[in-house]
Amino acid sequence: MHKTPSKWLITAIGFFVNIATTLMMYGQPYYAEQHRWTIWQMSVWQMAFGVGIAISAVYGGKFVEKYGADRSLNLGLAGTLLAALVGIFAPAGWNLNLALLLTGIFPNFIWPATESTLMRGENNAGVQRNVLKYNLGWAGGSATAFFFTSKLASYGGPNFAARGLFGVPTLMCILALVLSIAFMKKFLQIPDTQHPVETNDGYRLTAKDRKIFRRLGWIFNPMGYVILTICALLTPQFANKMHLNLETSSMFLSVFFLVRLSCFVLFGRWKGWCYHVPMLLSSYFGLAVALLIMMLAPNIYIHMIGQVILGFCLAMGYQASLFYSMAGSETKGEHGGGHEAVIGLGIGIGAFCVGCGSLFAQHELLWKVMAPGIMGITVIICGGLAMYSLTTNLSFWKKRG
């Protein structure tokens, strides 16, 4: 019997892929700045990107269940490599946006495949450990790529910069594809044994309980991506407002990516957050507070405080959504697809907020209107979600005494 390779190889695939996708996603604002596109023009493409994720992730999850995680992963990697090549060879001005649309489709055959494979056959504790492995891969890649995005996008002039943003993704996709072809089938030999799901105090969750928490995770996580998308798309504007050098601005504005990565380590080792609805609600409020601080901050130091809060809250929402999707799941591919699909909705809504904000709140008003407006909406939605949580979980709390 052959020994199953280390699941850290799947983490490496996630790391490579997310370097590629982050550069293609978040290189766009710098490219748009160089080509004097309006914020609305940039936001329309990001909205299409988010819708593409929302639709393709559902099909990606079903593809995993029907055809296998290895085929889904290879299809997604080949498509993402195609996106990078389109970025290199398509005409300037169209190359990045065409690549962005392809990036909104094909990686969503990757994520459900890697999520379901990492969690395959794991008990409750194993799911938490492997959620950490998964998060270290994709979030580590995302933080690394965003840190260097502005430097890479500013190097060698607008036309070279756009193509330069795709040289690294091309290499990353090739490395990930080699790992997938070499090792992925071996992971699928692991029996996908189902294990009971228990809270920290020993209460065993029913299928209905797990479904409720999964839905809560899928409701909370997209809000994090609404806020993240707003902040990522406005990085050149933040840089101008804070008097930062555009070429190095993403290094200063990547703090929340690094904090999110650190918090994933915390949540991967600490069980206290599991099935803790008040903590999830608090992080939801925290997202709006973080955005308010970042939008209205008079200097980079106050802005970084908002980034720290944002990083923690982003990690909390994502960790809950993925963990609740995988723990005890008999259809991990489909649930992974659902987890990714709602992220696409969050990205699309965030891009819509940025676009509308740029149309109706020009210049300084952009900061003074958008942040309080989104915070108000968040408070309203959060109140409704709190009521939903209390009513649907009433039997759950009673059983726990």
C-alpha cells in the first residue's frame, strides 16, 4: 500500500493559485489608474467578476461531486493558466479585463476540489486543522501577492506593467498544475469517513443544527468580501489620500491581509470560536467599524488600526463559513462551492458599492457618504440576522441547557 503524500502539498497548490488570482484581481485598480479609467468603469468589470464567481462556484462544487476533485482541479488550473496567457497576449486595455472574467470562472473549479480533498475523512478536530492548512495556503498567497502588487504594476510603464502582472501568475499556475497531476489522485484514495460533529462542551449537533450554522456562515462571510472589495478597489485613492507613493502603496495597505493570515493561525488552534454566534455577530459589526475608520482616517496610522480590525473580522467570517461547510458534510464539494459562491456575491456587491459611490459621492464625499451608508445598512442587516439566529437556534440553545 502506497503512503498518502502530505496534505501540505494541497496547501502549496492553494498558495500558488492565489498568488496568481490576487495579482489578476487586485492589479486592476492600478492598471485602471494608469489608463485613466473611471472608478465606475473598473467596478463594472469587478461586478461581472463577482457574478462569474457566484455562478461558476455552484457548478464547480457539483463538478467535484460528479467527476472527481482531481478532474475539477486540473480543469480549473488549466483555465486559470489560460487567463494568465490571455493577459500576456491580448491587446492592451482588454487583456486585464478579459483575464479577470476568466479568473471569475475557472478558479472556482479549484477551491471546492482542494477544500473537499483536504477535509476528506477527517473528524471534527481534523477539519479544524486542515481548514488551517487550507487558509494558510490561499491567504498566504493572497497576502504575498497584494504586498507586491503596486510595485509590479508600476514597473516598466503601463503596457509592460499589465503584462508583468501575468508573468508571475503563469509560472504559479504551471507549478500548481505539476503538483496536481503528480499527487492529486493519491489523496482521493483516502476513505471519506463521516464523523459526528460536537461542540466544545460535548453537545452533538444534528443535521439540522449543522445546516443552520452553515447558512449563518454563508450569510456572514459575503459581508467581509463586500468590505474587502471596497478597500481593495480603492487602494490608489487611499494612497493619494494618505500621500503614499503609488508604487509602494500596496505594501502599506496590505496590513489587513497579513492580520487575516495571522488570525487564521489563531482560529486554527483555538476552539473557543466554534459555534459561538455572539462572536460571529460581533465580527460582523466589526467589519462596518473597520470600514468607517479606514474611510475617514486622517493618516496612515489610524488607517492601519482599521486594517487590523478588518483583518480579524475577515478571518472570523471566513473561518466560520468554511468550517461549518465542511464539518460533518457528506457533499463537501457542493458545500465548498456554496461557500465560494456567496463570496462572489460579496465581491459583486462591494464593486457595485464602489461604482455607485463614485457616481453619487465625488471626491471627499466618497469617503464621507459611502462608509456611514454601508455601516448603517450593516447594522440593519445584522439586527435581522441576530433575530434569525436567535429564533432558528432556539431549540439548539435549549438542548445545550
